[in-house]
Amino acid sequence: MKHFDVIAIGAGPFNLGFAALAEPLPNLRVAVFEAKDKFVWHPGMMLPGTHLQVPFMADLVTLADPTNRYSFLNYLKTQNRIYPFYIREDFYALRQEYSNYLAWAAEGLDSVRFNHQVLAVSHAEGRYQLSVLTDTGITEFTADKLVLGTGTKPFIPPIVAGSATGRLIHTSDYVFNRDELLATPRERPHVTTVIGSGQSAAEVFLDLLRSLPEDDHLVWATRSERFFPLEYTKLTLEMTSPEYIDHFHALPQSERDRLSSQQKGLYKGINADLINEIHEELYQRSIEQTVNVHLRTGCVAQSIDCSPNGLDVTLLHERTNEQLRFASDHLVMATGYRAEIPSFLEGIKDRVNFLADGRYDVDRNYSIGAFQDIFVQNAELHTHGFTAPDLGMGAYRNSVLLNRITSTTAYQVEERVAFQQFGAASLDCLPTSTSSNV
């Protein structure tokens, strides 16, 4: 039975970063298990020209160790692309190129093992015991500690009738269904609807706007009051910092949840350039033709049912309480992702800390283990705030994890990076107020 100090489950960007930063550490035996047979990263949204919303320095390792061989710049150098990237003068890597970089790192890391699906986990004799389905059958492994990076799953709202799913797709599958959406000729103009207001919704909307036949109708509806941009000013960016995580984590859970509901524009908004690009496309079309495009804000989807003509969609405008009913041939749901507790944890639930509502109770340093030996990646939005899914904070979190796991300072961890302070920090350095009688 093969034993490791740490087994990380799931080979997404965060656990790849964990493996890359763990590789040079002596005497640390790490394995990363991934159920798929190869690395994939959002393949259904690999639209031409789309790019990251964070600078390339938010790679697997740079913000923890700029000298690590798995940096994005080193990848470019090995591919003879570093000079073209330099000449391009754009900090935001193309999404396809970043995906290629992640696949390159996964291939180079000996600790990453594909076709390793974790079926069950138990604990005995001071070790975690994992039953893993591999190419050769079920194999047993043991580990002292676990890092869960199982990611999130595409979310389809429960208002969607089961029979409607044939004409309905999630944005995570958009590229795979794009040809069908755009198929011509048509006996009549089609109606295609996009629901949602984040970056993925905007990218799909613009692609459809540029690609659908001119007489087709395109609907874009969102519950949000506007198609809001991603907040990306410098003092707001300082909230992606250790200090803000300290502040957020120290708040009562009810206050964390209230703040999270208000902060979607900090990580779920649309790139401002993309919003402008969409408007320019609409404007140019409006010069010589009627634009069959219908943008609706403040509208929540009430029901989506199957009909002979496609899908019957009912939207409710939440401010006016009016209903909008129409038929749509196709529907693209940009309704985001939800975290799920993996079923393989069932055997060790008594070793996992949960909140009263069933969510993980994640401590400040990313442990959910009652014995400080189980850690999570990007499952702590409700306890650490919007930094959880941020690629730029991945190297920081992995530095914290590796320092904690090894009980050493394997990596320097910044404690203060922001000019501002969060919370009621003392102002003792200022003069005390005085009053005088005139």
C-alpha cells in the first residue's frame, strides 16, 4: 500500500500550484489524484480571443516563488513564446494559452496522477486510507493529510423542467453545442436566450451576436439591476490580501454571508472592455438595420418548460412584478457553479468540521479537519470571502498550507500588503481630540 505525506484530490489550478510548490521541498511525499484521463480547464468556454481577468503573475507559483520552474514565464520560454508575449505588452494571458500552460505543468509534475478516481476515504491506524479507481482496478493508498481541490459543479436552477434540458445548456458546455446553436439554414428566425450577467454570459452573448443570422432574435436577461462591470480599481484590489482575509474570517458567519451577497461585483462582474465591445457591436449594427436584440435587467427566471416550439420561458421583473413570457429555441444558462461536498468524505465525516447549515467550517489557515489534517482549496468563499476563487491568491493559500503541513517556513507568507486597514484598527498615532471654550 503506497503511502504519502499528503494526497491532494483534484488537479485543478490550485492543487497543481500546491504540487508545483511542494516539488522542491525535501522529504515531502505528495500525490495529486485526478479522476479524468488528462488535464482540462473550462474546455466549454475556450472561445477565441478570451483572456484571464487577472494578470499572468497569478500563475501557479510566481507570487510565492518567482524562481520556481513552473512559472508562466518559464512556460513561455520553453515554448519559444516569451518574446512575442513581451512584444504583445498585455498582462492578461489568453485563456487558451493559460490552459496550455496548466496542462504543461500537469505533465511535468511527477506527483500528478490522472485516471485516479477517489471512491472512498476512511481513517485507521493514524492514517487516511483511500480506495482509488485506476487503470488497473481499485488500488489502496494511505496519507497523513488530505487537500481537497475537487472544484465546483455547473449549476442549473431547479425551475428548469426536466424535459427542457434537451434545448438548454450551461455555459460550461457552450463550445461543444455552439455549432448546433448556429446551424443554418432555418425555416424561420430562431430565438436564442442567455440568462445570467457575469463574464461567461457576456462572452457567450457577444459570440452569438456576431455569429447568429441577422434575422434571429437574441435575448439577454439577468436578475441583476444592471450588466455590472468587474470592480478592478487599486484600493479594491487590496481586498485580495491576507489582511482582508483576516478581517473577513473574524466576522460572525451571518455578517460574512451578508458581505458575500454584496461583493459579487468584485469577482463575478464583466470586464469593462468587454461591455464596451458589446455596446460598440450593437451600435454599429443599429446604423443600417434593426437589431433583433433584447436586453432585460432585473428579471428573474420563474419557469422554463418544454413546448412544441422549443422552450416556454417566463421571467418576472422583480421591481414591477410584471411577467415576460416568450418562446425560445435555445437557452444558454450562465448561472454559475456551486460547491458540493464529495461523497467520498462520508467515511470520515466525524473528522470534518461543519457549520450548522452543512457548509465546511474552514479555519483561518484553510483546515476543515477536527484534527487539523484536512485542508480545502476554493471551498471557503463563505468563510474567507471572494479571495477563495481568485487565481492570484492561489500561491498565497498554498504557501500557508505547505508551511502548516511541514511545520516550517517553506515559503515566505506576507502578512500585510495593503495601504488600508480593515476593521476598527487603532488610531493611537493621531493627536487626541481637544476642546476649548471661546
